[in-house]
Amino acid sequence: MDVLFDGFVDAVELLLSGDEDSWTIIALTLRVSLTATAIALLVGLPLGAIVALARFPGRRVLLAAANTGMGMPPVVVGLFVTVLLWRSGPLGGLGLLYTPTAMIVAQAAIATPVVIALVAAALQQVDPDFRVQMQALGANRVRAFAALLGEARLPLFAGTMAAFGAVVSEVGAAQMVGGNLVGQTRVLTTAAVLATSRGQFSLAIAFGLILLLIAFGVNLSLTLVQQQRAVPR
Amino acid sequence: MRAGDRELLSVPELDVASGRTLAVLGPNGAGKSTLLRALGLLSSHRVSGVILLDGRPATRPLMRHAITAVLQRPILRRGTVAANVISGLRFRGMSRREARLRAWPWMEALGLVPFADRDIRSLSIGEAQRVSITRALAVGPKVLLLDEPFTGLDSTTRADLIADLRAALSGQPTATILVTHDRQEALALAEDTALLIGGRIRQHGPTTEVLDHPSDADTARLLGYTNLLPPALTGRTHPLVARPEHTHLILDPSDGPAGQRDDDVRPVPGTLRRTVALGIATRVDVDTAGGPLTCLHPGDLPGTSLPPVGGDVRVRVRQARALAGVDGNGWTAGLGSRPSAS
């Protein structure tokens, strides 16, 4: 129990002390995971909408693939991204391995299937004639689609939170493509793994707590937006 | 209008004047909703032909501005009743305040003011459809498209909503197209009616005339003329059709054979198959040489006045209509073997 208690104390001290190394780790964690989530949304939202609304051969197979992707182990994604970015690999010339960019790419690859699958489910639960009805009230196609997104905002925000949760908590891909280089690619999860392996349990717990705090902060913001009145008076 | 190689709908011409209502009456699967969506340029199917709005070819932006539609299921947005009612006006770029001012008289006319701030999730299906109709009217559309909006409502709600809609539309310059399978709705709301069967318009004219003058077996069935009397049974040139409520057993043997009206038919002999008490009426099924007939007698028929099942009866048919477009030769009565007229 002492270890746990010390961990809490260390976490508070770490946060209050303004330790530069810790803040670098926190900032990088936020930057990598938020950017990866944003990219996953940019890619996944249109793809999820197409899978949900368009009719084409192979649509269900694509949806099944996205659903499978939701459970993809980050280590596997990390492995593929590492191979791609390896010096002798197809994208080795870019020199991205062991950089935050590589971590963003890997995490975006983890989050995109989550976004596609949950966007598709979110849009499909709205009445199939919803867009026709909106157009039949004077909305053009873009506004009708925007209205559809507004109608599905609760599950869409839930999907965004799930995507962020998947990347901020993963360690396998961040470790493999980032390399856990201090001051460069060390994020909270990899830092916690390292601290644990060195027996610095209270430090590891401190990182864990900060990670939880960040996840809570981001999700609280999203939840507040999600729960706003849908159609303002 | 086609989906792939399949022709869904073929309508040479259909016009609605502003201030008037056209009912498109048809059975399930006739293509009514498909037609309505095609007219509103809301369809995803391939449509060929022209849609004219005020005499000019309608483009999507023009049409979007001119029409509103009420679909069979009320599709409302999350939020309050008032927010939904103004949403058509908001799509047209109006400020929330202005839209509320414009929509308020419609909310009053349709009795929605007490519901204004209610969450739409707490509404009954009838209330939700009322919101959907008010939302469509609030825009003041040139063309109002109604896609079976009263289906699935209980009879009281339906009657109230039909009356309120009729009152709201009177004096408005809106051209309304109502698709429905219910001829009472057509009668209550529309000056003109077109009968759509199998993707084609079979009849088109003033509602009272169209509803009372079927031209072929399909339209007869649609209009409630479900009793079919082949020429062999009546001695007339053309097949006749009649409504069950105008078809009665002759219970008093002294009843004279001749009817009072030209469209009455000489009594038809047959055998009684069954009687079913329906509360407000009694249904009597009779088999004749020309096929089965259904009689509908108002109220309860005392069992003592009826012959036994299998006994001989005579049936009087009043207000029969001749299917002048159908050739009497080769006509075989019976539900499964009616000739399909075109």
C-alpha cells in the first residue's frame, strides 16, 4: 500500500513541481494522441459516412474490416509502421522512424478503423430517410449531411472519445516506432513502462495518474460539447 | 423513371394548379412514393422527363426552395417542437427570431403552441406527425408533397389532423400533392385525384368523379368496387362492379325484381357461403355462377331471417358501375382471374 500511496504523492509533487522533463512528456503525449485522433477523424468520418450511406459492392466487407480494425493490437500496427519506415523499408528515405511523426502515423492507423466503424454505426442508426426529409425542407446536400451529423452527434462524440482513448492508452506502437527517446519520443505510457521495469513504481504510478487525468480532461471537454442541446431554441 | 433496366414509373403528364390539391391514389407498391420523390427531385433513381414549376423547367435549387414534404414517418430532429417547426425556414437562411415569428401562426393553427418547448422524444406518433406537417406548412411552400402522412395514426387523431390540414390549406396558394391508398383521405383533402396502379396513371379527374367511376378491374378494386359481375350474370354488354355496401341479400321474397335506378341490376341468384357479424354491419358472402359476391348489411342481421349456409339466395346489386373499357368477352369473374385492363 505504501507504494501506491507514494505514487499518489509523487504524482502530485511531479505536477506541482513544474519538472520540465515531465511536462515535455505530457505535452508530447497530448500532441501525438490529439493529432492522431484528428487525422483519424479527417480520414474516418468521410469513409465511415460512405460505408454507412452509399451502396456499393463490398460495402459490408469493408465494414467488417473496420470492425475488425477496432480490435487490432497496437503492437501489430507498430510492427507494420516500423517495417514501412525502416531505413531499408519502402518509406525509409523519409527518415521518420523514432520521431513523433512516426508515432502520430501509427496512432492514426490505430484510431482510423475505430472512427470508421463507429461513424458508420452512428449514421446508420438515424432514419434512412433523414437526409431526404431535410432536403425536402430546403436543405442542400451539404446542409442535409451536416444535419445528419448533428442528429448523430451523441454516438459520433462517443466514437471520437473511443478513438482518443485507444491511442492515448496504447504503448506498443509508441514504443516500437517512437523508441522512447528521452526528450524526443517519450510519452506517458512508454515512460510508465520504463519506470516500472526499473522498479520506480511510484514514478510509474505518477505517470499513470497523469495519463488518467489527461484522458479525463479531454473526455470531459468532449462530453460537455456532446451533451449540449441538439437543436437550440 | 427507372432503376437499372426496370421501369418503376411511367407518367405522361400530371399537373397541379396552385391552391389545389391532387390526390394520387394507389395500392401498396404502385409507385406512389416513388412518384412523389421524383416530382420533388428527391429521388436517387434515374428520372427522365421534365418537371415544370410555374411553367419553367425545375432545377434542384429552384425545387428545394419551392417544395416541402411530409413523409410517412415523421422524421424530426433532436430538440424541441418549436425548433423543428422552424427548421425549414432556417434552411432558407432565416434568423431564428424571424423564423419563430413566421412559424407561430402555423403553430397556433395546428394547435402546437402548448407543445412548443416540448422535447420531440416525448411526443406521440400523431403529435410528431402534426409537427412534421406544421414544419412543412410554416415554410409557405409553393408545392407541398404529402407521402401518406396519416398512415399508422389512430382514427380520431387521423380525422383531427385531416380536418386541421384541410383548414390550414384553404385559401393558401400552395399546390398540394397527396399520395395515399385511402380514398377517404382523397375525398377529404383533394379536388382532383389520379389513380396510380403498377407505375401508371389509370384515371385522372375531379375526385368525386374518379372515385365513383372505375374504368377497369384494378381501379374498381382500389375504389372499393370489389364485387365483380360478369356479363353472363347480368345480361349487360360490359362487366359491372359494385361496392359491398350496395350489395344486399333479398330477404323478403315479395321484393320486386326491378330496381329504382338505371344502374340497378336484376337480382343475382346464388348460394350463401357464410355470414359474419362485424358489429356495425353484417357481412354475407354469396357464391354465384359468376363468382363470389360480398354483401354488407347495416347493423345485425337476425339469424332467423337468413337462409341456412348452402341455401339458395338472391342478391340485389345497386349503384353498379359498368367497366366500359373492359371487353365482356372472355371475362371470367373471380379474384384470381380478372383480365388486366389498360
